[in-house]
Amino acid sequence: MSSQHVGDAVTVRFFMPSPALAPYISTYYLTEVRGAAGTTVQDWLHPEWANVRLTHTPNWQAAIGNEALREPAAMIGTGPTCQATHFITGPARIWGIGVLPLGWARLCSGEAAHHADQFTDARTDPTYAAFTPLYDLTFTDQSDPAAEAARIDAYLLEELGRRPTSEDEPRIRAAHGALLDNEVATVGDLADRLALSPRSLERLSLKAFGFSPKLLLRRQRFLRSLAQFMLDPSLTWIRTLDWQYVDQAHFVRDFKRFMGMSPSAYAQLDHPVLRAAAQARAAAAGAAVQALHQP
């Protein structure tokens, strides 16, 4: 299944992984930015699970949180994030692979918390070694994005079969499902749902999800509200608020924590990539943002 959104300068296409990969990979997505040489677009990515992105035309700069913008590698691995990623790009063609927490445990190496809120060169960082061969398999037929996505999917299916199942997989599955339940509002709720002690829950959370349970629940609450705005920017912020927010000031504090700016400042900015991606992603995968994706 695929979906695409075409804007004035940006096209975003989403492709779904094979059923065997669906617990591990959220989507494959192709972002194409058009324009004359020297023209650029910029946007601010919301917090996400991990991603691997590939391009044969590096023509962009990116920064997570308060970092200075810098040119990333042609193949970058990004750990789970709890801060906005600011990027500026000229004309480019960029493939992305969304890696869910279970995918991190199965396909990546190392604790997710050690890679949180940072990106590295995926061709040299052993954390992302399972994905490295994709750089030479992608961009072989730019006239057929579906065929490119199919090659990515076929490779990852083979790689999945070569990798042992993590002993934490049942707990990661259960924890991910609980994070997507908006009735789970506190760390106590989450621990009770999973029948884990607070200490065990903390270890699992840092290992597979990248952040503490408290911060993850706060992030999910924020993203449920942001997703509504991304799909319908005509809404006022007060109409997008998740029920767990006690008031708008509570939401504003979270917005500044995760996006590095106020809601009003964010709303005044143009979002050519994120708006296109939210519409196409919702149509293909049922959720406007990756962290709300049902694996």
C-alpha cells in the first residue's frame, strides 16, 4: 500500500512494509524537493522513533534541538528523538526508513538511549550496520519509486531472518501498545499494564525506546495534539489538546520542551515537508506522525 501528497515544491510518498516487517518498520518514505539551483525549503521535524535516511544528492543541513545546522552524511541513522529536528534542503531526493522500538531491538545494536537525539553516518556507525547495504541497493530506478521501496523491503526481510529475536520482544510489544493507549496517563499506569516494577520498566524504556517512561508518556501526549494540527492547521490549538492536558499553559510548556518554540511561533512558520508528509502518512499508515503509528 502506498500514498503520496504533492505540493508546490515537495512530494512525499509512503510505502508500507511487508506484514512480517510491520512490527519493526513503520513505513518507507520518499521525499522529493523540486526547484531551481539555489532554492531551499526548511521545516522542523517533530519527535520520532529512529529513522535511517539515504540520499545520493546531499544538499541539505540538519540539527537536532539546539545544535548548529550541519551537513549530514549521505546515509544517516537517527536515534529516537524528543527534540525537534530543523533542516534546510535544496532540490533533493531522500529515502527514509522508520524504525520502530521493536525494530531497534532486532535490527540495531546498542541501547537506544545512547543514540537518542543524535544522528550519525549510518555507513560507518556499527549501530546501523544492518541497513548499510541499502545505500547501494537504493536509487537504481528513480522512475519507479514502488520498485525502489520493494527492493528495500526485500532486503530487510532477508536481514530480519538473519537476526535472532530479542528476549525483550514480548515486553517491548506490550510497552509500545500501552504507550499508544491514551488511557495510560502515568508511569504507574504503564507499570501496572505491563506488570513490571518501576526499575524494570525504566531499563526496558531506555534500552528499546530511548527515554524514560515519564518522558515517553509526555511525548505521546504532546504528539497526539500536534498530529491534529498537522492534519488540519485551521484548528486552534485549544481544539487540538489531548484530554490529559489540564489547560493550554500545560500544553505550551510541553510544546516548548519538544519543539524549542511556542505553538504560535510554530504555526506562523511554513511547513512544506511536514504538511505533505502528514497527509500522505495518514492516508497510507493511519497516523499523521510516526510515534503514533500502530505496528
